[in-house]
Amino acid sequence: MDSTDYIAKSSGSSTPLEDNINVVVRVRPLNDREHKARDVSITQFPGNGQLLCEGQSDTNKAKLFSYNVVFEPGATQEDILHYSGTKRLIEMAIEGFNATVFCYGQTGSGKTHTLTGPPELFIGKKHDLNHKGHGLIFRSFFYLFQLLQQRQENTQFILKASFLEIYNEKVIDLLNPGKARRKPLAVRWSKKLRGFYVENLFLVDCEELDDLLAVLEEGMRNRSVGSHLMNDHSSRSHTILTVHITSEQQAENEKSVFISKQGKINFVDLAGSEMTKKTHSEGKTLEEANNINKSLMVLGYCIASLSDHRKKNGHIPYRDSQLTKLLADSLAGNGVTLMIACVSPAKSNENETINTLRYAARAKRIKTKPLIIIDPREALILSLKREVNSLKVENEHL
Ligand code: ADP
Ligand code: MG
């Protein structure tokens, strides 16, 4: 069977990314351990972006969920790039929007696999570019450069990339970990940028595709080296790889004016979603819970506030965690976001799978309006030039 058959059968009827927050679900295959334990799959794929969760325990009845796209266990890494809507996000980042792709789900559900592929790809010498395990970030970089090359004739692009980790509310630079692990970086508000930024974060100039690939490779290597208990660490930490794209384009009919646009795309590998539940279920105080995973909880609050239409003009608590500060410009007014909810098909994971599917369904109800960011200085020059021109025209008619 061709790999795309798996998607064709279950794709949503709408084109992905019609809205500003789109949600797709990826169901991983049952793994060896689950097969050996005679675990069974409880997910079914009726088509049209729907997912049926059989719910075999007494408390869980069968539930039908609806998303933009549902990827069945046979979907390939290339399928995720093609059918998730990520390509449109990359196009929008080039056009000056803030775009974010985040993977959400319990530990072991396939978040890291989806974004970066198996960790072995980043160990040892130069990796095999054609390896079918390469994840969405790697594939997105190729697509991005393909687009930039097509548009290079009348536009100049400047690319910079960063890669950070948030662990226990501390921001660590994965491209400069030695220094940062001793002294976490500060997240600050910038009036000029109209957003939050990480002070002293390494921003690597990326002129070529290889430069971007090196950023991914270096960050992945540092992520695994930095911790003794890799699984525990990665299930409690978030990583954000960001590509900042600045474009300078000559204005039509105004050769002396350059329009500068600044967009970016974030790839976010979130901490395991079971962490939020742990903080509630163990009856901890908010303070203690915060230490386990404040960012993931606040992301949940932000999504709930955004999707609750009664609270449309209410307070969205972006400032309450490092993760939501850094994602605020994508989640709020001027961004586009893709949530990839990763789930296990196994009966033994039923409760976590239902939690993730509910969280994802709630996120789908959010609607915001994206705005393009044009450098305000350039926008002013352009509008003044237009004014001068129209005055000239008026004068000619006097
Ligand atoms: P997470 O990052 O959500 O904790 P991982 O991405 O590390 O989970 O996945 C857990 C294990 O399952 C890994 O060994 C990974 O290779 C495997 N896996 C996850 N998703 C898939 C998939 N779609 N196809 C094949 N293997 C997968
Ligand atoms: Mg992971």
C-alpha cells in the first residue's frame, strides 16, 4: 500500500491551516513491548479527519473526535511534512508571520520522533540525508531553502536560528550549553520587537541549508549530553528551535524603498503531557506543581482562555510561564499555530490518549487573526512616500 493511502483515508475535508490554529493528530504504531504484552489498539479511523477512540474500560465509552487531519500509524515522516499544513506555515513565516508547530502528548507518544526522528540520527558522523527517519524540522529546512531559492531574484533573505530548552522554568541555550547551564538566560519584554525575547541567546547566522542542519544537530547533541536521566529529563523539558526570517524586498514602483518583513517559525517539542496531570493528582500546592511543569500548565490555561469565547476579551496568562511568553506572539493576534497531538493507540494508554485528544479538540476552537509584521520604520517611509506622491498628483491638478 502506498503510504499516502493511510492519510487519504483519514484526511479532513478542509485543507489544513484554514484557521490560525490548526490541529492534527498522529497515532504511532503499537511498539514491541505493547505487542509482547498483547496490548490492543483502541483507535479507529472513520475518515474525514475523525478519530474514534473505542474506550474499553467501564468509565470510557467510545468517543469520536474531529480534527483537521488524522495520521494513522502507517503515515511516514514525509507524509507529516506534506499533509499537516507545515508547508503553509513555512510559507507564511517567509511572508512575515510568526508561525509555531508544537508537538503535544504523553511521554513515548512520538513527539520527538515526529519533530526530529530517532536520536541515533544525531550521533556520530555526518548523517544520511536520505534517511527516512528524519523528522519534520529537517524536512522543513529543505522546503524552506527550496522556497527561498525560488524567491531570491527580487528579495534578499537573512536567516538566523536559535535552539533552547526550558527545564524547570530555566531557559538554557542548547547551542551554548556549558555557560548557560550554570546561569540560565533571562526572558525579557522588548518594546521595539513588541514581544518577549531571550537575552543573550545564541542566534546563528544561517546562509546555507547546512548551517541550519548544523544548528539542529548541535542542539540535539547537547540536549542528550546535558542530562544523566535522559528520559526523565526530556519528558520534563520543552525545546524550541526557532528560525528567524528577515526579507528585504524592493517596493513596487518605488525602487528606493525596501520593505522589510520579519517572520519566524518555532518548532516546539513539549514536555510529556502526563506531567500536568501529575501536578494536579498528587495534591501538591501550586508552588510545588509549578516546579514540576509550570509552562505546560500555563499553556493549557492559555489555550483554554483563547478557546473559551465567553472570555474572548479576558486575560490570557501568557506572562505566567517561560514557554507561553515565548509563544505568545504565535498563539495570540499575529501568529499561526499548528498543534500536532501525538497519541499511542494502545489500550494501556487509554486515559492519557483521551486526555490528549480532548486537549487537542479544545485547541481547535481557538480563532485569532494573524497580522503581517512589517518593520515599522519601513512602513512609515512607505506611507510618507505615498503621501508625497499623492500630493504631487494633487498639485498637478491644481
Ligand atoms: P516522546 O518524544 O513523545 O516521548 P518518542 O518520539 O521518543 O516519544 O517516541 C517513543 C518511541 O516510539 C521511540 O522509540 C520512537 O522511535 C517510537 N516512535 C514514536 N512514534 C513513532 C512512529 N510514528 N513510527 C515509529 N516509531 C515511533
Ligand atoms: Mg521526546
